[in-house]
Amino acid sequence: MTQPLLLVGAGGLAREVLAAARALPDEFKTIGMLDDDPDRHGSDVDGVPVLGPTDLVHEHTDALVLVCVASPGRPDGRANVVRRLDLPAQRYATLVHPSASVAPGVELGAGTVLLAGTVITAPQRVGAHVLAMPQVLFTHDDSVADFVTCAGRATLAGAVTVAESAYLGAGSLVRQGVRIGARAVLGMGAVVLSDVPDGETWVGVPARPLGPR
């Protein structure tokens, strides 16, 4: 049965999630976007109306919800929105693009989105409200916590732990057994060979701390 879907956010990420939802027409029909920027209200994004502020999720009780917020400058931004909305877990959709490859036995938390070409190679649990952009790779025995963002082509080798609200930049590579701390940020193309502490930004090859935010 096709379910109505609301996207929280009306920027570029919402457009990507909308395209992924449209690739699953038997599962979702996107009825609108919600955004707290009043200049967006009443506008149209790729054929979908911006209905108003995010609190309208509480009026559309029959619709599933996805929070489309992600920024390396505010790695906990999606978590803050989800906590403010305070919806039960069953209100959130879980969206897997049809071109993603997800091994049998993988568990995906509520609100998680896997965009085109994402690969998860072996059974593992991926947390709630995780965002995997195109071509992301999770290999065996990884642990990905709630609210993690993985930009395009980010790659985790085996037994990597990624803590809550970490942001992995496009093309970043994480060595087997490494831990990425909560709210940590990896720069684009970073090659991470050792543990990254909570809240730090690491960049380069091999990656080194840029300094706390």
C-alpha cells in the first residue's frame, strides 16, 4: 500500500530524498515538504509544495515523515530536529533506494535513508535517522549509531564504530577497527587510520585533527 510521506526540510537533500521516494511509487507518495524558513512557504520543489513550518507534522497524522537535514557544520542538526518534533518511531519512514544492495539480516532504524548505490555487505544494525548518500559502503561488523551522516562514497572497512551524529565527508575512508566519535566530522577524502575523538574535525591523508569545533 502506498503511504503518504512528508519531508522535513526543503533544500538539496530533500530533493534527493524526494527522487528516491519517487523510485518507490508502490511504497511512498510525497505529499509535501515542511521547512521553518517562511520564505519557502507556498513554493514548489520539484513538483511538491512546501506546506509550511515543521510543526505541521503534528497535523498530518496519517503521513510518514523523513527529516532531510544534514550539514558538516552542524552534525547534530538532524538529531535536534527529531528531538524537537518528538514523534513516535512509527511515524518515521525507512527508505531504501531500489539500487541499494543490503545484505539479508541488516536492521535499519526508523527514519534511515539509503540513497542510490549504497552497499551494506553483511548483517549488522544501522541506527535510526542515519543518512547514507550515493555509493556509501558499510562492510562486515560495522556499528553505525543514530543520526550518522555518510556523504557520497564514504567507506567503512570492517568493525568500524561510528558514534551518534558523526558526519563522514564525501569520499572518506575509515580503516578497519577504528572508532569515529560522536559529532565528529571527517573532511572530504579523509583517510582515517586511528580513532577520532568526540566532536573533532579530521582532514587529510592520513587524517589529522583540524581542531575542536
